[in-house]
Amino acid sequence: MSRKPYPTDLTDIQWLILEPLLLAVLNQSKRGRPRQVELREVVNAIRYLLRTGCAWRLLPHDFPAWQTVYGYFRRWRDSGVWEQLNDALRDAVRIEAEREIEPSAAIIDSQSVKTSSVAGERGFDGAKLVTGRKRHILVDVMGLLLVVLVHKASIQERAGAKSLLQRAKQKGFARLCLIWADGGYSGSPMMNWVFELAGWIFEVVKRSDNVKGFELLPRRWVVERTFSWLGRYRRLSKDYEVLPQTSEAFIYAAMVNLMLARLARNPAIFL
């Protein structure tokens, strides 16, 4: 890298962690032309865009051409690279924390965000008074992302949760047995549906009627912290994307960045 580094660039340790994982995922497919750009610079450009919130066409000229960077991002989105990197790094973080690789409990929640003026599906969330999309996420007890689903904000909580949990079931999570949720998902039909889907216990953590003002709910704060982590990335300040799948890819990419920063403080598990 001959250019002057940006604060968003991968450190040498972060690249040493990420490079073998990225190459392992990319090598699963032998199709495509030989690479003519440095993968590290492509990832640096995507990190820059994600953190600063700039448009693709406004990427600084000392990165590879924006069309090239976008092309890599789009291919990695379509082939699930960002999700696979998220899963691999989540396993590493859990190992570092001396936990089992697969979680036994998870927390579900959604966040309604406004959309920009670009074309794309959107809807009105009457509860939050937001026109845009919902980000439904399932996280482990450390706040690490298990699966994400982005959909129109007009879709109700339980309907969105069912689609998200169906994705989670497809991914396996053999040890998962308990899912916590807030009052927006309450009701016996939802609990019964989740148990019939995968044998998971669906437990609603409700706010006490006797408490006025803010109340820190057990387990519920974990998923709120994850949304706070995502809020550090300006590209996620609202939904700028035409496709919900692009929004999901950026969320996985943000979590990849967060976990790389954590693992780089103690890289012995990889190096």
C-alpha cells in the first residue's frame, strides 16, 4: 500500500486474521477472472464507505476504482461472503471468551430506520412512525450477530421474527434452545410456533408495570447494545440501499469490523 493510510484501514494484525478467512471463502468458487487488485485495498475501501457513509462514486481516488470496489462488494454479497466471515469471526470471539462455539441462548429484536430517496421496497411502521425498513437481528448473549433480516417497516414484529427464525433454523445452531424477546412478540401463538419450528423456548422479557421511566431489562440490553454498535457506522444511519440484501451485507460487514478490532487485541488464537 503506497498511499497514505486512512483511520478506517485494516491494521497489519487485522489483515493477518482476515486474509486466510477471506481466501478460504473465495477459494470455494473457482470461477471468475484472476484478481488484478489487492484484496486488502478492496476491503479498506468498503470499510471506508461503511464508516463514513459516502456514496460509492465518492470513494477517494487513491482506492481502487469505485466500480471495481462495488463489483467485489456485490459479488461477495450475492455469494454470502460477508455472512460467512461474520460466522467465522463470531466463532473465534466466542472461543477467545472461553465459550462454546455455538450459542445455547439468543436475543431477538428489530430496529426501524428511515430509507433514503433511492428506489426500493419500504413501508410505514405505525408504532415508531417511521417510513422505511426494519432490521430484525438475532444475537447471542455476547451481542454477536447470528442472523439478520431486513424488510419493509410495515411488516409486523411477529411476522418479521418468523422469517428471521426460519433463517436461523436453516443455519443449524444445534445447541440453541432459548430465545429472549420483548413484549412486542408476546403471545402463546408465537411461543407455540417457535417451539414447533425448532424446539426452541421463546421467552418474553416484559417491562414491569410498576416502574416509571427507563428500566434495564435482563438480557434485553444485549441486543440494544448491538444496535448501538451498528450505529457507529454512518452508512447504517438510515437505509440507503435499493435492495434489502445489500443492507444485510453491510450489517454483516460492520460486525466483521467490530470483531476484527476485538480479536486484534489478542490475536494469539489466529496467529
